[in-house]
Amino acid sequence: MSNQHPDSPIQRSGAAERDYLLRRAEDHRRLAEDCDEPGARGIHQRLRQLYEARAAFAIMVHPDQSFTQKDQERAS
């Protein structure tokens, strides 16, 4: 399995980004519940909090949709 990163970051709308972050928060909540190791449980709980906090701001911050692929190429 390759560990390659995409050339450009994934772009989501504010609502789609919020939904993604809340799904990730829920994943970490479940992982924390199922975890027997206190240290790992604490990490999952903290990640859940961070995803929830980021989701709260996802709607307020929208990527500039006018920034085209050509603009990205010129910027690099």
C-alpha cells in the first residue's frame, strides 16, 4: 500500500467539512469507549474534542472558490 499524498489538499464546502469533522469526532468517541488502555483512551477523547472544536468553525471559514487551478499553479 502506497503512502503517497495528493498533490493538492482536499477541498470541501463549509457544510461538507463540518460533516466530515463531526464524523471523525464520532469515530474517536467510539474508539475511546472501546479502548482498554487509559493513555490511548485519553488520546481518542482529545482528538474528539479537537475535531468538534474545528467543526464549530468550519461553517464560518469558506475556501476562496475563485482561486482556480491556474492560480494555484502560479502560486507554486
